Amino acid sequence: FNGGYPPENGEHNFFLLGGFNPIKYGDLTIEDIYTNLIDDFSNLKDMIPFAYDEGGNCFLLSLKNENYGEIYIWLMDEKELVLVSESFDSFINKL
């Protein structure tokens, strides 16, 4: 859907997901976010920023060989990478 927001159901979602980043069109695309992240944090190379939480932290899909397909959150203030889900399907199901 090229970005968007989780459905409103009157409750917070499990991950406090704020929304999904647009792939191609929009003010700040996945490509732009990725470029900015790896410029500042080279350890995030090959991790795709597909969504963000209500605090502005990035959810990342790993494309690295050692943890391919796992979902992490990049905690901006702490500069810490934390595993949140073993797969994208599991991540979506927890929402």
C-alpha cells in the first residue's frame, strides 16, 4: 500500500506501531531513510526501515545472512538494535 497506518481499533497495538514507511512516493521514503541511517550507523547496512513506532524509532527487516528475515527495532536515543520478531509474518500477526 506504499506506507500507511495500522487499523484503528481503540487499543494500542503490541509494538506501538505508528505507521509504515512509503516505498516510492511520499516525503520520506524507505530509500531516503535507509540512506540516512547507514550514513550515521554503518552497522544497519542491509536492514530495511519499513515502519516506525510512536516514539520515532525504526522497525527494520534484516537482509543480512546471519539473521535474514528477522525484525528489529532501532532505538534512536539509545542507539541500540533490539530483536522484536523472528519474521515479518509473526510481526504482523502480533499487531
